[in-house]
Amino acid sequence: MVETNGAPGVRSRGRGRPRTAPSMAEVAALAGVSSQTVSRVSMGLDNVRPATRERVLAAMAELGYAPNTAARALRYGSFRTLGVIAHRLARTGESRTVEAVVEAARAEGYTVTIVDVESPSPDDVSAAVTRLSHQAIDGLVIVRAESATPDTLALPAQLPVVVSDSRFVGTHPAVRADQTEGARLAVQHLLDLGHRTVHHVAGPDDSLPARSRTDAWRATLEAADRTVPEPLHGDWTARTGYAVGRELAADPDVTAVFCANDETAAGMLHALHEAGRRVPDDVSVVGFDGITLAEHLWPPLTTVEQDFARIGSSLVDLLLRQVRDDVDLSGTHETVPVRLVVRESTGPAPRTGARTP
């Protein structure tokens, strides 16, 4: 008897009688592996070599194979599982967003399958999507596709998707924090305190949020007709904040620094303290993200707070509206407001430093 995986038969091209769906054995034969290996890949188990997994997934796609789990979902309506693709989960923004998605999904009675891709390239993200789409998921959350675009990211046509990336508006529903307004608030706060200009420790070049914050920092200074210093780039870590901080601490004209995130700002505070530059008497520092640790640094850090809980709940809400109601939300774009939390790390520009005339 031919295995059908519970999927309904389809009519073969040019014939009037139905043929069965491709079997696990056919996938195994095409991929050159055992049926047991195909089963492991179908269930998302990790005891399969990456090259073998990709070969099996390619065979599934070529034959149009639907694992038994997919057939059961068609029968019962849902897997009650959402997929999440993220890049560098150790980073604050990604980890907090994923945490919020998991909590929001749990509240709706869904579990989450997470894939942390090695790089944000279109090929890596598309490969992760392919792997997840062959597993038991009802929809997919992509946390920052970074370098991918709607034209370069291959996604299954029938899979509900939501992305925390505004570039996908019009293609997939998107949710993002207001990075531009957050950076503007930070820089304007420092200018209002009398600082002539604001130096910037930016995030990595390959990060869309980092670029958005840098662009807004530059635009705010230009709108105020202030000198725009050359930005210094870090990698979101306190380590690079410390390294760059030592460089800025040696420049007596530096009186205000906007850091791309709170961890970078923590390293900056460390470097300034070691150099004998008092915060905020000599140098004011602002971070971004609003992590819990920020209020326990010394001095407590002024920061732009992102509402990660709302971002996560909005992502899940938009995804489940597609899953449950089959509605087209491709034009939906939600921008989640941020707020400036002022603490003791910022103060008036020093009288002996560079100051607005």
C-alpha cells in the first residue's frame, strides 16, 4: 500500500483519475537518505546533519511532500505553534522581542519554535523559513530580516507571516518601535541642556535599527544647525562602549554622547569614570532600549525606552488574525511609540566646555 501521509489525492496532469500524494519513501529516495531521516527532518529534530537536512528539505519542496503533521493540521485546523526567526538572540532588542512574542503566544494558547540564524542574509533567512515551513507551525514571526528585502526573501505563499521590519510594509504586516523619534528625543534632550553638539556611538552597519538611530541623530543636529561629529561604530556591547569611551574621554570638547543602546552606554560610563570625566558634570550620556539594568548603573542612565511587550503582543495579534480569520493584512504597519526616561546621567553642559553661545 502506498503511503499518503493523510493528504488528499490530487489529479495527475493530463489524466482523469487521482494520484496519491508523494510518499516519505519517495522523498528518501530522491534525497538519498533513509525514511527515518526524512521523518526526523519532518519533526524538526536536531540529530540530522545540516547538509543532509537541507537535501531532504529540497526533496520535499521538489516533490510537494506534506509531512503527516501538516495533514493533521489540515484535519484539526491548527498546530497551535508559531515559528520565530531571529538573528543574534544575545542582543537586547532581539532577545526582548522574542521573549515578548513567546509570552504573547503563550497567553493565546500557542507554543513557539525558535530558529536563531547565523547571519541576516537573504539566503540564511530563506533557508530557515524553509525549515520551519516544513515543521508544524501555523504562522511565522521574523524578527528583523536585516539585509533581506521583500524581493530577496523567499517565503511560502500560503504561510501567514509578520515582520518587525518596516521594509516589508505592503508585502507583510510589520511592527516596529519608533527608532527615529527615540533618537530625536535623545539628541534634542542633550541640545536643550546647552550642549553644542552630541557625539554618537552607533550600532553595527548591518543593523537597520542602528542605521535608523544614526540617521535621526544626524538629522536632529543638522536641523539645529550644529556640527555633526563623525560617528563611532560599536557592536552593541559594553566592551566596545568602553573602548570607544576611552577615545572620547580623551577629547575635552566632548560633553554629550548618545549611545546606540544601553549596554554600549554602560561601557561608556566605565571609560569616562576611569578617565576622571565626571558624569554628568563633564559629560552627559544617553542610552537606548530601556533595559532594567539602566536604572541601577551609576549614575542611573537616561535612556530611550522601547515597549517590547507591546511589540511582541502586536506581532502575535497580527499573525493570529491571519491564521484564524484568513485576512489580508499586508498593508498593515504599526509603529510602537518610545519614551525618553531622564535620569542622573544627563545634565547641563559644563561652563568650561563647548557650550551654545
